[in-house]
Amino acid sequence: MINRSIMIVGVGGQGTLLTSRVLGDVAVSLGLDVKVSEVHGMSQRGGSVVTYVKMGEVVYSPIVEKNEADILLCFEQLEALRWIDYAKKDGSIIVNSQRIDPMPVITGKAVYPENIIDKIKADYPQAISVPALDIARSCGNIKAVNMVMIGVMAKHTDIDRDIWIKAIERNVKPQFIEMNIKAFNMGYDFEEVK
Amino acid sequence: MKKLLLGNEAIARGVYEAGVGVATAYPGTPSTEITECIAQYDEIFAEWAPNEKVALEVAIGASVAGARSCCSMKHVGLNVAADPLFTASYTGVNGGLVLFVADDPGMHSSQNEQDTRIIARGAKVPVLEPSDSRECKEFTKIAFEISEEFDTPVIVRLSTRVSHSRGLVELNDRINYELKPYVKNPAKYVMMPGYAKRRHPLVEERMKKLREYSNNSGLNRIEWGDKKIGIITSGISYQYSKEVFPDASFLKLGMVHPLPEGLIRDFAKEVETLYVIEELEPFIENQCLKMEIKVIGKELLPVIGEYSAGLIKERLLGIKEEKLNNLNEDVPARPPVLCPGCPHRGTYYVLKKLKLNVMGDIGCYTLGAIAPLESVDTTVCMGASIGMAHGMEKARGTDAARKTVAVIGDSTFIHSGITGLIDIVYNKGTSTVIILDNSITGMTGHQDNPTTGYTIKGEPTKQVDLEKLCQAIGIERVRICDPFDLSEFEKVVREEIAAEEPSVIIAQRPCALLKYVKHGKPLTINSDKCTTCRMCMRLGCPAIVDKGGHIEINSALCVGCNLCTKVCRFNAIEKAGGVE
Ligand SMILES: Cc1ncc(C[n+]2csc(CCOP(=O)(O)OP(=O)(O)O)c2C)c(N)n1
């Protein structure tokens, strides 16, 4: 199947833009039509941020609709819960176990739901939880969370590992390539302990 | 070669290929990247102007001088630039003149949801509307041709989804555009009544010709499919509609003003049910109604917010996506917040403590309206804080000025705050204005401005000295203070609001996201010393979290700015030992 709909959800400032750039680059190297819808502006200041990537023979709307995402790549637990209705029932759901409290939780006006990942797994047993922040930290830079997440996602597609690595090389500054590829590989080789 | 470009990058590429010489703008989401990308081409002079009015005037000057020129802004920017636009419509152009105006349906980053087509109709200028990156580039080049052929400014209308979506674009070379000769021509360019009266009929004549063009140019095209359903649409709505009605017939509009009446009639005759699908105002729909063509549009589709394929499917076909899971949890909202380390946090902490009325303005600091800082009372448009503080004083007396401040960012102050401040001095106000000088235009993603000392191309330039500027217009009390020095800042605010004369406080501390700003290691809370008094929670820092029984600092978010250590009376907040 060449039509793929991917959603990347997270918190403004988490580096989701680079993730979608790499995905777009991968689609181009596969010779597919592709559209990527990004978020620039106010939400980048710590708001809920969602990026859409659609690839296929011809792509019209850049936006993924409910029940349509083949892959839901979540950089933060609460955001996974917010956007879960957009995943296909059998889609890949990859959740970074990182937690970032939104302001209504910080001020006590709302409660951060407990055990989000278990709740998601009850409905979507295929969902994967990844301690991407810890993995990135062990690579020497917490900013590499996005590369870890790309690695885990790459493993769940039928696209060659090498194509991903080349796309990353084209999209990060030369001095950061090594660290980023290391983080990507750790994501790719990640196995969830059940 | 094909490249995956943002709509805004594709516009910039079109500008480059069209041989444009001068490109101006004032930043504004979702238009900002257009001019940031143009600035990367050495062949084009690009600038951030102090505001959209100046930006358009510079572009008009360049056009009159014989160059192709362009000017970019967000929808509300066109209100600021409306004055030159309405009369440039009369003068027409010499070199082609194109405005790129980006609407924001859904208000992702805006204070209202106005529709640029309405202003364009008032100004009697043509509007093109691309639906993806490929058309962004193509239409940009056509817009310059239309501008020169019909002697008119042209607007290319964008929307958030078109500006901020990437699509594949074929790149071409830049044309070699020769400057047109500059010839003095007061009857065309001096719009005093005698000459303007002769220009207005030409504008009406031009609209007639453009209507013809709209019918015949390839910008508006029919895609025949099943004739049971016909859809008239444009821009991003075309892409959504194609997903919902893959087999229907389409009249796809690339030129939305003036509309192609003949083509609309021809299309309407052939189809059974006719839908008009357009975000925001019923602009195309009203035209159809005027032509007595029955269409279904806003009776089912909203004038509010952004569309999507899902919304169109639900409203027009009554099909709603099923919920495939049992997750019905309340998900707390995640509004944008002031970043960890943001200098505005210090300012608002003090303003809240002093329980002042705060006339707010537009920028990152608008986020000071959100709990727990909750300090901002009003936000209307750029520059409004100062005029409104003055109005508050004139309505409620000078006592009100003892409890009120205006807050305004450095970029916003230069954009349109300075005129309000002159008003206060001239009309004997006594208000206090706090300029939040974080050395950058923050909200729109870090653009230089006249106070930063650099141009859009990163070249060093003269820097407006805010202190001297305020003094020069007659403000005798100008104070400069670091908003992270909480006790000093509080003292300064108390003194200045008490003064029975106008005053300015320049709250100076650079944006925490600027590359040269280096904080220390993240902080941590020493649980032996912490009494959970929760003073630190009042700062509304996203890195400080209440874990019920105890307070924690999220080390992945904390930048080590130390502001929280200043509000902790128990010295419980310390530098973390770990390496980050
Ligand atoms: C007329 C108009 N033009 C542009 C914008 C977009 N805009 C919103 S805030 C802002 C800049 C704010 O910069 P500054 O005043 O320096 O405050 P900061 O965000 O740095 O705190 C801009 C350009 C707007 N809302 N209205």
C-alpha cells in the first residue's frame, strides 16, 4: 500500500517539525506525491501541536481525518489521548511516555488523566510506549527525542532503514548527524518490555 | 527539479522567478515565512518594515520606480495597509505590484477571522487564491503579469493551511526583468481630487476587463465529472472537497475577485445540485444569489472556523465518523503558554501582585492573560494598549491612571505604539507605559525589528534607542529595569504609576529562546526545605508542577532562569547536580 496518513502530535517546542520534514523527504525519495501540514505560530509556544503527513499517488487535502491515520506518532501522553480518535483501529500508535503538564493542570483547574498508556492499550493492543526522553538523554542530547521517535516509527513501516538514515542526514546540520543517527538507531532497535 | 516546499516558500520562489526587485513585509502568522525565504535570495532587496502600511508604501514606491515589487502580511495587516491600498488601486502600477495576504480561518494565531476578499472588493483589486504549494508559485508569477497588463495591484490570498502545508513544486529559473523606465506622470500618481476623479472611471473600466479575463483565463477551470453534483470552490476548500466528492463536477476558482460570471452560469446550468464550498464569508455564494442561481452553501456550512474534509462530509452528506474506541476521558486543554525563562513572566508577576488594570497588546505577552498570571485586561489590535490606557484615564479620571498600565512589546511599540504615546503627551495624559523589550519580535518566531540593530538579511544597522525616542517626544520619566529583578521592578512600577505625569518603563531582558541567551543548569526542589507554600506556582512556569503532595521541577523543560528562586522564601529551589 502506498497511501499513508501519518499524524505527529506533541507539545510546541518538542521538535515535531523536524520529524515531519524527515517524513516528507522520505516520501519524496520514494517518488510519491506528498503533503505535509505544519504548525507555525502561537501553538509553538507550548500549545498542543499536530502535524499531518500524507503520501500516495495523488494527495489532495493535507489533513488527516478521524479514523484515518495509519501511524499516530505521539510525543507526549496527554496528546496521544487527545488525538487517539484519528488513528485507524489497526494503525500503529507510538507513544513517548514523557509527561508535560498543561497550564490548566498546573493551576489545578484540570486533572492529568492517570495511566493513559494502559487505557489506550485496552482499545489498541498494538500501541507501543517508548521512554524516548531517557533514550535521547543516553545519546547525550534530550533534543534527540524526535530522532528516537522516528526510529521506532521507521521500524513499523516497510520502508528501508537506509532511506530513513539518508533523509535524516539531509535534514540535520552536519555536526549533529552522528548524534541524531545514534538516537534514530536506538529507536529503531527499541523493544518494549511487556 | 521538484522540491517539497511550504506554500509560503513556494510564494517566495515565485517571487524570485518573476524577477522581483523589492520585497517588503511586517511579520504576521501565517505569512511570515514568505519574506524570510525571499531574504535568502541575494538578487532581491528584502526588508522588515516597521508596520504593514510602511511596507506597502515602500513596495508601491518600488513599483512606481519600475521594479516588480511585493508586500506580505497577515489578514489584519491589510487593515493597517488599507489606506495606501485603496488609493494605489487608483494610481495603478509601473512594475508589477503584488500583495500576499494570509487569512487565518480557525484563528490559530490571530485575534479575528476577517476575510481578505471583502477588503479586496472594497479596494477594487483582483484576488487570486492558490490551493496548494504548486499553485502558490504558479499564481504568483501570473499575478505579476495581471498587475502589469491591467495596471493594478493584485492580491494573492492565502490561508493558514495553504501557507503552512508543504507540497511538491517544480523549480524554474529567474526571468531577467528589466526595470521599466520611470516617467514623471502626476495625472497617474498624484491623487488629489482633480486627478483622482479621472482615475476612478479607469478603475471601473479595469474591473470590467478583469471580469472578462476571469471568464477566459485558465485560472478558473471546470473539471467535469458526474453532473448530479456540482461544486464551486477555491483555495484549500477545493482540496477538502475533492476528497469528499471525488466523482463530482467542479468549478475550481483560482481568481476569486472579480468572479467569472459567465463560467458560473455555464457550470450551474449543467449540474443538478450546486454547492458552494468556501471558508469564512459567503463571497462566492452571494455572487451566485445575485445572479439568481440557486446554490447550497452557508445554510449548511459555517462562516466560523476552519473547514476539513470531515466537516464537509458531515454537513453536506450527514456522514459522521464513528468512534472506534471506548476512551471518553476528559482531556485537559493545552493552551500556549509563556516559555520557561520568558522575561514577560517577571513583569506579570509584579503587575498581578500590584493588582493593576493592564491594557494589553499583541505578542507573546498576550499570554499573560491566562491563569495563573491572569494580568491582562484587554487586547484589541497592535498598538491599542497605549491609546486604551489613555482612554481609560480620560473616562475615569487621573485616579484610574494610578492603577493602570499599558504593556506593549518592542516590535509592537514601533509598529503603532509610538503614535499612541505621542497622543498621551500631547493630550496631557499621565499614564504609565511598560515597553516589554525582549530584543526581538517573539510571537511570530524571532524576526529582527528596528530596535534590534539587524536587518532581515542579518546585516548590522542603526538601532532605535527606545529611551531617547520616548524622551524626544516629551516623556520625562523613562526608566529601564530588568523584569527578573522582582523587587526593583516592583519599586519602579509603584513609583511610575504614582507619578502625575506620563512615564515609560522599559522592561529589558532578552527572549529566553534567543541563541545567545545562556541560562544555567535546570533547577530542582529540595524537599527538605520546601514547605509546599506554592508561591512558585504563581509564576505559571510550565516547568514547575504540582504533584499533589509535593512540587517538582521538570528538568526537561527548566532552563535554569532562576526566577522561581526569587519568590521562594525558604531557599528550597537549587541548581540540579545532573548534567544536561
Ligand atoms: C496588524 C498586525 N500585524 C501583525 C500581527 C502579528 N503579530 C502578532 S504579535 C507580533 C509581534 C510581537 O512582537 P513584540 O511586540 O516584540 O512582542 P513579543 O512577541 O516579542 O513578546 C506580530 C507581528 C498582528 N497581530 N497584527
